[in-house]
Amino acid sequence: MSVDIEDKKAQLVHRREEEILAAAKRIFAQNGFRRTKIDQLAEELNVGKGTIYRYFKDKKSLFLAVFEQGMAHLSQTIKDNVAPITDPQIKVATAVRTYFEFFENDRQLIEILMQVRSEFKDDYRRVFLTLYSDYIVRIQENLRNGVKMGVFRELDVEKTAEAMSAALQGVLQGFYIREFGPEIETSNPEKLTNRTEAVTALLLEGLLKRNSK
């Protein structure tokens, strides 16, 4: 088989997989893992169930693939937006804004994330910790640079990085509790990004070095 044919076949496989993941994301977010049936997904895509099972062995593997894809996209988006910045304060502010904007633009992923935490704690921990380890190291590096440059006060870098990450996750979880659910009015939803300024100010004012009088 020629290289061109192999490439086209690989592209077709990738495109079909992406289509399945996109449709699965919508249905899982709307119906929940337990109530979602592979038949629904097959009908949505206008394919047989066998097509879906050629890409994903069962409903759980498909559900977790949706979650992993979304979290990998989050990690890459933050890296792309934040890594080029050298100013420690702007780096923190950009990370906060990027995090909230990402989930504001992908509310389905918030629902998927919370479902995975509830249904499959071990898998959630596995995926989250893999991404978290890289993410937290980058926060720590920025904090160390800020302290070295005299922008941030002397602090426990490891514990502060954990606290900053936990603050973002806490805001996201609180937003989910208030804004998601069948009883919530969705015609004028609150924006997650409305919290950007308050969270950024809280984090930075706790980090900045105070000028001695």
C-alpha cells in the first residue's frame, strides 16, 4: 500500500474518531454517563454501533477518551498562552484568564469533568495528576522567577503553587454547583469569566512583595 493511501486512511480514521468524540461529548454532557446509550450516539452519527466499537471498546473507554481529550486541550491552551510570557505577574493573570475563558467556552467539558470525578475517581485521579504534575511545575517556576526578580515576596513555592491551583478548581466547582442542573435557568447564564479579575487580584495581592516604609 502506498504512503499516500496510508496517509489518507490515517486521516479518515482520525476524522471519524474526532466525530465520535464530539458527538459523545454532547450526549454525555446532556444525559450523563449512566443514561447515555451507544445506540443514541450511533443514531446521532448515522452509523451502526459496530463503527463506534471499532474505535472504542465500550462506553466507559469512550467517556474517558472525551475527558482526556478535553483536559489535554486545556493543558495545551494554557501552555500556548502562558509560556511565551516572561513577566511573572502577567503570567499569573494570563493563566487565570485562560483557565476561565477555556471552560466558559466549553461548558460541556465542565459537566464531563464533574461526572468523571463522581463516576470514576481512580481514572479522574490518573488523568488529572498526569496533567497536574506538568502544570504545577510551571506555576512553581514562575513563582521562583518572581521571587528572584523581587516582584513576589519570599514564599513557600510548592505550597503556594498548590493553593493557586486549588483556588481555580474551587471557583470552577462552585460555578458548576450554582449554574448547572435541570432546575437552573439557562436563558441568561452567568459567565465564569466574570470571576477573572477578582481571582487574579486575590492571587497577586498575596504574592506581591510589599515595599518597606
